[in-house]
Amino acid sequence: MDLRIHDFGVRAPVLAHPVAGVFQDVDGTGGVGQLVTRAAEIAELVTDEGHRTRRGGGWSSPMVARLLRREVAAPAQGTGRGWAVSERLLVTPLPSPFVATIAQDEIDGTGGVVMAVTVFDGGAGRAEAEYQKWLDGHPHGYVINIQRGFKHPEAARLRRASSESISERYPDGNPQTRVGVGWYDYVKVCGDTRAELDEWAIREVGSTILTSRQRTDKVLNFLRTFQTADAVGALSVTVEEGQVRLGEPSSLKVVSDGVQIGSVAVGHLFLYDERQRAAVLDGLTKLGIPAAAPLAPRLEVAANPEWDPNEIPNAYVSWRAGGHRFNWGPREPEGPPGCFAQYNPTTKTLWVEDQRLVAPACVIAARLGLEIAEIGLPPESWTLDMKVRKNDRHDRSYGGIPPLKVRELHPRVAKLLPENLFDHEALVRFAQIESFGFNAEEELKHGWEPTELLERLTPHRLALFPNHAYLDELDTCRICERPAGQFRTPICTETLAYCHRCLAVAVRGLSDGHLKKGATARATVAVRVLADHEFGGAAFVEAQLSTVNGDLEHPVEARDIDLRLLLRIAIVRRQLAWTHILINAGLAENGIRRSRGTVLKAVDGHMCSSMLEKAVDDFLHKNGIGHTREPLYPFDEQLNPNTRLRADWLLNDGTFVEMWGMPDDPGYAEKMRKKIALAARHHMRLLGMTPADTRRLDAAFADRANDQ
């Protein structure tokens, strides 16, 4: 409800607050006829939406009021014209943490005598039964509900003990709001009067349950306070793939000395520390990565006496394609401490929780290069999420709202796959961008997604094709038909193009979330086909999927690479029991012992004692690195008196190579120690690897290719 304050010429929101006075419609006209005050100092005008009805141009239900002092306002009787203010002492209305107002008959007798309250907290040992007993014994009392899991405790609610919202039971006998320690459980603070609960809130939790003015003061203090500044070190960027089904564009992580400090997304640079903006923008320019330049702040900034236009706020913006959130305070792993503004990039409207925060919000927006066409405020401070429609605050056309239009695989590659390898849900991964309600090409032109950068910088192409040459030209992805960077690789006779998203899912595999049944069946089929098509019909370890294998002397056609990538997409990594997959695929009838005890033949005919050894031997053969199996270590009186110690391989350049298959086994570790000491004593080159290194063999054997 709004009331016209004639002397001010503005509309003042009417808010709920603990009882201080009552306006009663006594003349029956619908106008306000009587003012009864119960407090010497009153700070707000308030009403309860649940108890008011409009008739005859006025408001007929009781309204609780707080003004600066007793005689500030005189009601205009029976006119329905609102309030006549006699002194300019009416302050900006401040919401209370307890937002329920009660009827006249419930107010009578409260008297304002402060008494001890009773706190029912499941974590403190007070059970639900005790709380229910209190309700039964105090039907005219009051209860504050404080939800444990709620982000802001100022959202506490006050109710009558007899209110159905706290005492009505479900058929199972449980109250609707429970005392306990779960995410949706409540702490109950009970008392005989509203005044005593108000006093309790001020005394016990006043630092966390704030009025809107106190909350804004707190936020302004945060925005003015920084921790010690960190200097910007060497910058690098990595690609972060957005989820197509959620309408999220891909972005670039900005990293300084190994630590992420922000992102480049939807054409803007989002930083965790705004003081670093100039240095980071300069570094990105040198890397050839564009981001929007800062703009001049709006005039509202200069007009605000509480904020210096040149002051940098301690705030960071969490971005989404359809809307950004302005957060105050330090960025913590568990999430931001709070949001004080929201930006709709489609309407270019900046929504701010409080008028006093408009200036710092505009400063942040200007620094990001966000254009502001309009500034919006909620009808009451700190009620954006409750009082302003989400469609106004956020462009909801960005977002995967089922059912999605599914982008089928290109017929050229779909026919390569076993029937029904990917079901309808799996193919959502390849949904067209157009299925989200906007034109892909037009959005890409406006920087929605920096395609050229994403395709050039994706790390997954190098992981899958270590020896490729990027051509820096865009084509169509051979799997999903999105824009993709072209490249050449010596294992293929044709130029290839796979987009950064398809490459990413080929590295990770397509997950079914926590459900493994579909993923296991899909992986079993894919492993069987891959074994025949890429690994000579033999079993292979999961780590060998990290690189697309091929024979340099006999390169294959592009359709063969398409199949190998699609089969990798069908196998989710690091979630499945690999031995069971091999057994189900018919590649290991009696099981596989990964580190020792199993004899396997490598591609070049060498006999290997584990699948890990076979993976390394096959890599050496494929890359033309000359090697022999199980060479003897030299004689040493202390370390190798019987000359029985053997390495796994000897390369043609004299390097001994060991696959440390069981480094955590004490006996095995002792043998490792002897071999390392032996190599050091005799000045031998020794390359030791662990199972994890099989994912990056190209790096381990760099500069040794074709060393026959």
C-alpha cells in the first residue's frame, strides 16, 4: 500500500513493523478517523496487507504506525485523501525484520512490558514436543520463525501462537514449521507479547537481523573496505564451456600466476577485485583478447553525497547471459555474502535494492562497460526478489526450459555409430543455439560468445591431437555444425573442424549424472567398437582415451576421426568400473590385473606385464620412438650385485624408462628407490612414470618422436 505525503510530494511505501500505534476507521467512511499511539517515538508508517480492504476511497482496516514523534501526523478524517503532514520529520520508511501486523483485537493488552522469551532450538536440545506444549499453553502469545537455511536472517517472521501457519498439523501429526537442525527447519522464539520479542531481537540478534537502513549502512561499509591488494602477475586465459542446454555462453577464465581473478564473458571483463581492472585490461589487450572499455558513470553518481564518483567499490559481478548480479564483500568459496543490484542486459535496466546504493552500483556498471538505459528500485528497500518480477530483472529467454529442440547429429557422422548409442536426452548436449530463442549468428556478431577466441584457445584440441596445426580459420563442426576452428593432424588425410564444446565432451565423456546404468551400457558398446577400430582389437586402459591414436605412416580419413571422437563422447571418464567395462565388452574374459600379473601383447609384438605398460609401448611404437623391452641395469656391489634389476624400456638415445605401477606398495617402493639410486650413481638417464602420466605421454616423451 502507498499513501500520499502531500507536503513531500512523494509516495511513501507503507511497511509492517511491531506495534506502536493503530489507525482505526471509526466513522465508517473508509477514511482514517482516529490516531492512537502507544510509543513516545515512532519511526515508520506501516500496514499489513493481509488485514486491509479498500472501500469508498479510503482504507478501512487497522494500520500500525511509527512516526518520528507523537504529534507529527494528523489524519485527514473521512476524506480518503491520505495524510496531511504537519512537520517535515517523516523519515524514509524502514522495514522491520518481523513483517506481520495483527488486527486491533489482538493488539489490545500487549502493553509493551518486556518479559523473558523462550527459544526452541533443536540444535540446543529443545524438542518439537516442548515447543508444541508452549503453543498450547500460550494461545495468545507470539512466535518468531527464523529459518535456519535462509541466506538472510532478517527474513524472520512473527506470528500469533494460534496462527495456522505455525500450529496446523499435517496428517502425520507434524507441525508445518518444525523445530530442528535441517536445512528447512526453524528456530522458534516465543513470548507473550510482541514488544518482548522486539526487545529480544534488538538485544540478541540485532547485528544480524537488520532494518533496511541498517542493512544499507552495512553494505556501504563493505563497499568502502578492501583487503590488501594483490598485484596482477603473468596473465593467461583458459576456455570454460557454457552449458548449451541452459543457454549459457562459453567464457574465458582470466588467471594471474595460476589463480583465477575473473572472467571474460558476453563481451565484458568481470573481476573479483575491481582495483585490478586497468592492469588486467592492458594485459588482455596484449594477449589479443577484447573486452568492453569502461564508460563514464551516470549523473546519479555525482548527485549522491554518500559516494565519491572516483571511489572504487569493493564489489564483484556474477554474470549470466540473461542477467548479472552485483555482490558486495569478499568473494568466498561458499558463495557471495549478498546481492545489492541486478542488471538486465536486454532492457539495460539496473535494478538496485536501495536508493542509497544507486551510486556505487552505477560506478561498477560503468567500469564493466555496461550501458544503463533505466534505473529501477523496488517499492520497498531490499525487496527486489519479492516485489519485482523476475522477467523484469532477468531476460528469461536465456535458459534451458524443457522441452528443448534437440539438435540431431549430422547424418554423415550419425550413420557411423552403433544404433541407439545416444538416446534423445543425450543428444540435448548438441542442441542448436537457435533453440533458445535467438539467432546464433546475430548474437555472435555482438560478442555474445567470442567464437574465434574460444576455438583458438581451447586446450582440448591439443590434448586430443598433440601434433596438430591450427589454421586459424572457422568452418562448421563435423559433429554438431556449430562454428569450429580448422586444423590439420598427421594421423588424418583431411582438414578437420570440431568446436570447443564437442572437444570438451570428448575429453570428459557424456555423463548421466549420478545414474550410471545408461552410462555403463553406452560405454560398453563404445569400448568394443573403439578396440576394434583404434586399438587393433586389444584391451586398453581408460587413460589411452586422452589422445586420439593413429598410425603416422598410414593416416586415416576424416570420417574415421569422427567415429573415434564420437565413441569417446559416449564414455564418461573416471566414473565407471573399467575392468567391468572390458569384461562386458568381451575384451577380458577372466578379468584384468592392471599393474602386474597379466601378459599382454603390444602392437609391435612386445610382451607387456600390465595394461599400463602396453599403453606406453603402443605410444612409443606409434610415434616412432625406438625402444627395447626390459633392459638390465648395470652391476653395482651394493644396489644390484646379482644384475637382476631390469627397467621396462631402453630408448635408442640411452634413456631407461620405468612405469611405476604400484608406488604405494612398500616392497615395490623399495625396489623403486634402489633403481633411482642406481641410475644416479652410474649417471644414467632414467624416466620414471606413474599411471597418471599415461594421460600425457606426448609431454613425457617430447622431442623423441621418430628417434629410431
